[in-house]
Amino acid sequence: MPTQFVHFPENQPLAMDAGVLLAPLTIAYQTYGTLNADKSNAVLICHALTGDQHVANIHPVTGKPGWWGTMVGPGRPIDTDRYFVICSNVVGGCMGTTGPTSLNPATGKAYGLDLPVVTIRDMVRAQAMLIDHLGIDQLFCVAGGSMGGMQVLQWAALYPERVFAAMPIAAAARHSSQNIAFHEVGRQAIMADPDWRGGRYIDQGIKPHKGLAVARMAAHITYLSDEALQRKFGRRYQDREAPTFSFDADFQVESYLRYQGSTFVERFDANSYLYVTRAMDYFDLAEDYGGVLANAFKGSRTRFCVTSFTSDWLFPTADSRAIVHALNASGASVSFVEIETDRGHDAFLLNVPELFATSRGFLEAAARARGIAPKVKSS
Amino acid sequence: MPTQFVHFPENQPLAMDAGVLLAPLTIAYQTYGTLNADKSNAVLICHALTGDQHVANIHPVTGKPGWWGTMVGPGRPIDTDRYFVICSNVVGGCMGTTGPTSLNPATGKAYGLDLPVVTIRDMVRAQAMLIDHLGIDQLFCVAGGSMGGMQVLQWAALYPERVFAAMPIAAAARHSSQNIAFHEVGRQAIMADPDWRGGRYIDQGIKPHKGLAVARMAAHITYLSDEALQRKFGRRYQDREAPTFSFDADFQVESYLRYQGSTFVERFDANSYLYVTRAMDYFDLAEDYGGVLANAFKGSRTRFCVTSFTSDWLFPTADSRAIVHALNASGASVSFVEIETDRGHDAFLLNVPELFATSRGFLEAAARARGIAPKVKSS
């Protein structure tokens, strides 16, 4: 199914943390599977920094499979034969939801940096507007990795009655100093590109491709582990037997990074990169609850499944453990799995059987508790 | 004492790994203390990526103390009342030794990228030319951290008879895939700056400040640990009570990084950054010895003191351990200390008493073995 759009008019604005009302608002989303009669089987997937709504279908720009096709689909852990899966592009994104490339009605041009700065809570509020629009009171599950996991936590805190089960994966309840630092490097790389033009590049028919590629390259290193890079590339040369004594991409890891940079700019907008990284930087869930994370989940009846990966140094297990401690302190139901892998933060997107088994088991138990009918086996 | 220079003329070229002869060659260096009568008390300090010869004197450009004033000076672990300390700017650098900003005699303009790519071994060969010039047969000690430690290892492998003692700190015998990746990001940031002009910016009276600042910011994160960033900056705001909902440097860590970038460009050359990072990338000492690191030290009579820091993720303890294993396998004399600190790779430059105690103890024992007269206590 192609991307669907819902347009919220002037009289249904998004109330943003920046203190302004954003209207009109468009939300672009994909759905998979069928909503059941009592609307109890809806799963909301929240995407990460550079993700989008194309979870489990061929991406319209890249032509590649959806970013979580291993996790979501018929017979997959988030089984679209059983659940109605929804994923919307975040506010501030660049795949159809209102973002810096959207038309600013006040000027008739692209927003650029005139779009108010977006927060994780703004993203979640907009998703709630979509869920209202779809007539769904309670989501069976909200799931996501990395920034998606931040949204999962924000959903559980902001709308506890609307979240039956929650799966934050490789996430954190607040962005660390080191992570803010890496984001700032990416933003400075974009803003240093003269083609960025103070954020007004779209009006001028150009794009800050070089700056965005550098930002992507720096970030990409943080998604992998030292061990994984050593295993995948080591110090091996790219299509040569010996070093060229030049600044060419002699090493495979250089060639790989350059490729990551150059392909990213074809599908992602530089200003969106600024907005979405900023949303992550500002995320500190405890801050809204007197500095005590457990208060964010006080009285929650949501069941949580928290997952981390041993080699993830961007959102290390300690971050997940802090979430689990807070959930324990608040008396919430939580299971916690740390998965042994050398694949780093990116593991949440990869073929990691233990992640699938954990998610499948958690969702099956939750579905029984929620009274969702078992999948009818096709003969 | 101001920087001294030695000029090697056309008939004394540097034979470079790139297969070319570099001439003329200028080496800029500092010395501290006095060479004793039998020339047995010379210590060569090798500097790191962005260091220079100003180890223990006020830096002529920044006006700040030398980069290793905590380690080198009167009464310091590398005691200039007892030892004659030498430090030269590396080939490819930008503080007086021949590098990309130097005049290319073939064109009458700055070398730019016409300078052959430099290796760690080239740097060491040039240092050996300086040591010859100073009439010193054997160095009492060669010491350095990070890239300086790479040079220490290369010295011990290339000129075993000329190195009585060796102190590689926070170093590695080969640059890892992840480290090559971070360097490549920095180089791409520089080359993406249109003011880089294909490396010919000096001829045009401009400098790629923005690209170099981004490179420095990305690198700087890798010099610190996650814990140190959290302790120093956490999520604290810079001169404000609440976020501004903008792309200003709201967070202290952002402000700090921007400052690091902006001050760096005042003292460092962008092309030198390309050359010196490349030298580190190419470093793989075992490669020259049939892939077996121990062979690099076969029969060595040098005494080694290898030091690493627990929170250093750029040159982690595993890298030092690999060096120690190779030294053990080659039958060399080696002591190994892993120092507990949360300060990351930068710890080698900081006030870390355990590093000073280790270095002092190692050097005193070595000095006794070498027969260097004890320091005369002033009354």
C-alpha cells in the first residue's frame, strides 16, 4: 500500500513544546495488516533518526526493502497477519510529514529553519493525533529502536492508558553528553557547507550534500562497534594490493563510509537532520517528572520489554538498565534482555535471532493477556 | 630556548616509504636540559597528531604551556635537570618541519598535496637524521603517547641499538578500522570545505577553517570518554536555564566542542591534518615483519614500559596488551601498567599521578642501568 496522508487543518494544530501551534499539519504513514473489530490489535512502530514510515515495504526512493522488514511482516515477530501495524514519518522528517521542507503557509516557501524546533514529545503528540484519526483508543503495542525507543518511552509516560505494551529497544530515557556531542558535529558539518545557505537551500535549488555526507559518515561510525568494523573491514585494502600513498579510499572502511555518505544524501534532507538530531538531544524524560524517571511511569499498567545489545556504545546497556530500574521503582511490569552481539547499535535493525525470539515471546504473551485472537493458520 | 632548525640539503634527502627522496628537509626542534659528556642522557619525545615540538615551553602561537609540561621539566618524571630532552616537529607537520605548507622547490609554491604521503617510519627516519646531526649514537629513552607511541615502537623496531629504553603510552602497533574511519571523516570534512581548494588554499590566501574545525570536533570526542563527558558537562545548559528551542549551543558540551574547533584552526594547518592522520592510518608495524609483531622486536635489548588507560576507547588497553604480548614473545624486557581513570585517551596529556609515578620509576631504574649520574640535589 502506498503512503497515506492525513491533513490536520488550521483549527487542529499541534501544540509544540517550543510554545507554538503548528498548523496545518500533514502526517504521512504506512499501515500493514488489518485492524480487528474491537480495534485492539494496533501496533505503532516508531522510527529512528534517519528512518521513515517505510517499515516493511520497498522504499520508494532507494528501491530497497523497508528498514525493519526482518521484524515486521507476515509471520515475523510483529506479525502483520495478526496485528495492524502503523508507522508514521516523524514531525520534522522529510518523507511526507510536516518538516523543514514543507511549505510554510506564512511565506509560501519551504519552512527551512522557520519550523519550530521539534521534540520527541511533539513527535508523539502528532502520532496520537493520527491514532485518534484512525479511531483507535488503545495501542496494543508501541515499539521502536534508538530514537524510536525514546518515542516508545514518551508514549508510555504521556498516554499510559493508550499503551498496552511497550518495546523500547537500544534506547535511553535521556540523550548522553557524548551523543549530543556527536550530533553537534553532524550539525556543524551541515551548517559549514556553503550550499546550506543558512537553511534556505531549497529556495535556491541546491542541497548541502557534502556537509550532510560528512554528518552521516561520523554518525555511521557510532552505529557500529569497534569489533564489528574490525571483523567486517579490518585494515583490508579496497581493490588494491598495497597502499597508494595518497588520500584515495585505500582502505575498505573508507570506501564503505564514503558510500554511506553518498547514498544517504539521496534520500534525506539536511535540515531534517538538524531537527531530528535536536529532538533527540533535548530528550530527557525524567526532567518532566521532577528529575525522577520512575515518576514518569507511576501507576503504569503498561507491560514493558526493554532490550539492549552488549556492543552498543551509543545507547549502552547502562541506559536500558536505568529505564528498567525506574520501571521497577514505579512498580511497572518489565522484562529486560541484554543481547550478546558484536554488531553495535545497528543490531536493532539487523538479523539478530535473539531479538526476534524475545520480541515474539513478549508479544505473544501480551496478545493473550489482551485477548487478541490467535493467528489463523492457513492450511 | 626558541625553536632550533636543522636544514638537510639536496644531497642529504629523506628516503620516504612512498618511494621518493624528499630534499631539502628542515627539522624544527626544541631541547631542554644539557647533554652530558658521554651523550648518554638524551630523551627523545615524540608528539601526537596535533602536537608539536613545544613540549615544555610556552607555545609561540597559543601562549599556553607546552603540551607535556606535566611530564617534562625540572623535577618532573622526565627530569630536564638530569636528561637532555629533544622534541622535533614531525615531517608533514606545520610548526617548522617540512610539511605541506613548506615551499616546494620544484614550483616555488607551498607543497600542498604535492608533498609525498608521509608514514610513521618516515617521521622516525627524519628524527634519526636529527639525532645524528646532534652527534648522539644512542637515545637513553624514546617516549610518547598516541601517535607519539607509534613512533616509539617504530624507533625500537627500526633502530634497536639506538634505543636504550622506550615508553609507548596509550598507543597501538597498528591503527584500527574504527580509527581509520574517524580519520577519514575528518579528512572528508576538510576536503568538503570549498576553501580547501584542492589543497591549494595557501596560494590563494584562504584557509578551510570550517572543515578543519568540524574535523577537530569529531576527533575531540574520541579523545574523551563517555564518562568524562558526562561528568564534565552532562546535559547542563550553557549560560541559560532552559533550552532555547534553536540550534544554538544550548548545552555546555556543544559550546565546549565549538570552542575546541575554533581554537584549533588558529594553530594547525588543514593539509598537515590530512598528512598526519594518513600516517597513522598506514601504521601497521607487524606488516613489515611478516605479519608477526614479535618479529619487529626480535633480539631487542631495549627496555619497554607500556602504559594504557582503562577508559581509552581510541587506543584501548587491548592494543597495548598486543604490544606487550609481542614483546614477551620476542623475549624483550617489558613492564606494563593499565591505569584506572575515566579521562579517556587524553589521560596521557593530563595530570594523572599514576602515570607520573610509573614513568619516574621506570626511568630511574633505566638510568641506573645506563649509568647516568643521579641528579645533584641543590642545597
